Amino acid sequence: MFHHRLVLPGPCHDAREHQEELNIRPHASPPKHEKSRIAALACAVILAWVAAPDALRPAAREKPAVQYKIAIPAPPDFSALDWLQGEWTGKTATNNPGGEVKLSVSTDLEKRVLVLRGEVSLAATPTVPATRESWLGILSAGSGGTDFILRVFSSTGFITRYRLTVEGAEIHLNPEGGDAPPPGWLFRRTWARTGNDEMDETVQAAPPGKPFFDYYAAKFNRVPPASKTSPHPSAGAAD
């Protein structure tokens, strides 16, 4: 006798097959559209967290502010040069090439440097051509504490360096090279105070391989400060 299995089509059959499929694959991954929906939900949560105001976020531990300080050097002591500050004008001394000289000295950069400006105009001699030069010098403190360094920029294009020392009423400027000094030449200068508003200047030069000789000497006088005049009464003022 043969036994036949009857397979009934319809919803029940589909349900049993679906149940068997679920029993066989109980841990199947969700469909693609479910994954997309979950990923979109996660992104929305992250964006909402980022856009949330600071008041809704946990308070972070604030780090103390760090202040960086640079030690500022003490200002230089220019008191030995106080008498030199101001405006000076003069002429070359007798037996020197005829000429005129000017010098101005003032403080700058919160009194940390002295600015020197000079002019010299000398007539020609049988051995030296006529000279006309203007120069600017920046004087700062030296490494020793008792001397100073002067860098001079000349209208001739030379850039020289001098060490300035004070010996009583005299100020000595001795050459120490520079960025662009006159090739082979050396110059040194002395300012000697001879009165409250007077001083003498001596400039010496040394050609390449030769000793120093007196280039020129000059006598300076201090230019008195401009007097302050009271304004004139305006026209039509009441008597």
C-alpha cells in the first residue's frame, strides 16, 4: 500500500515554510533598508549632539591659562652722556680745512638708545678732496656695562661700528669694524667738553697700513633751545 503526502497550498503552507526558515536562520542580518534606517538614525543623534548648546553638554574641566613672560633687561645708564644731548653746531679749527659741522643727540625707544645725527662739510686741500657727509648713529649699551656700542650709517654707504668710552670730560670713539667699513681705512673720534655749552672734536684717520693722522678738528657750541613766544592777541579783541 502506498502512502501519499498531501501538500496543501495556501497561507498555512507558506507560514510553515516561513517558520522553518526562521528556525533554520534565527540570527539573519536585517535587510538593507533596515541598515540604512539605523545608520540614518545614528547620524541624526550625532548631529544633534554636536549642535547642542554648551549648556546641555557635560562641563569640561577648564585648564588654567598659561602666561609667558620675557625678562626685560635693565635700561642702560646714559647719565655720563647727559651733557652731550641736544643740538650742536660748529666750524673747523684754525689750520684745518675750512668747513662746518653739526651734531644732534637725543634718546629714543623708551630711553634705551641714543640717536646721533651728524653732518660735516670740508673744503678741499692739496692732499684731500672736498668732503660732504651726513650720518646717523644708534648708541646702545655694551656688554661690559661701562661702555657703549655705536653703529654708524653714512650717506657714503659705509656702515661702521665704534666702541664708545667715557673718561672724565672726554668721550672716545674707537673703530671696531662694521657691516661695510671703508676698505682698509680706520677713523676714530674724540669729543672733549670744554664748557657748559662748548666742546672740541678731533677726528683722526689711518690709511691702509699707515698710522693715524689728524684729519680735522672742530669747535662746537650748543644750540640754545627755541624760546616759546606767547601768541599775539587776535585782531578785534576788546581793550
